[in-house]
Amino acid sequence: MKYLYIVDYWVPFPQSEYGGVINVIAENDAEAFDKLLNEEQFHPDYKGRILPNVIKADKYELQHDYESGIVDAFVT
């Protein structure tokens, strides 16, 4: 079973003026965290903020077996 995670971007103002949202498909919080932690496009100084945002993210059960990974990211 996999889930779609809607994760709030974790970099604070002023480095990220407006924030953002990242959509991730994963089996659980640990896999979602791992996918986000290893993504090079995200600011490395704030990696400690990823897990709390994964835990509080909205999660939606998926009906089909999609590949795990980042589906879309909108960050400013």
C-alpha cells in the first residue's frame, strides 16, 4: 500500500519567501523522508526540518501501485 504525501516545504523565510509544497509517493513516513532527504534541489541547511513536516503531512491512500518518489515540487 502506498500513499500520496502532501508535504509543506520546510525552509523558513527569507530563504524561502513564500514556502511551497512537495508531493511524494511512499509506503510510509520513513520512505517519504528518505526520498526528500536525498533530493539535491532542496536547501541542505534545513534537512532537520523535513521529518516533522513528513509526519504532519496530509496522506492519501492510493488505489494503484505507483512508483515511490517525488511527483511534483513547487518551492520558492
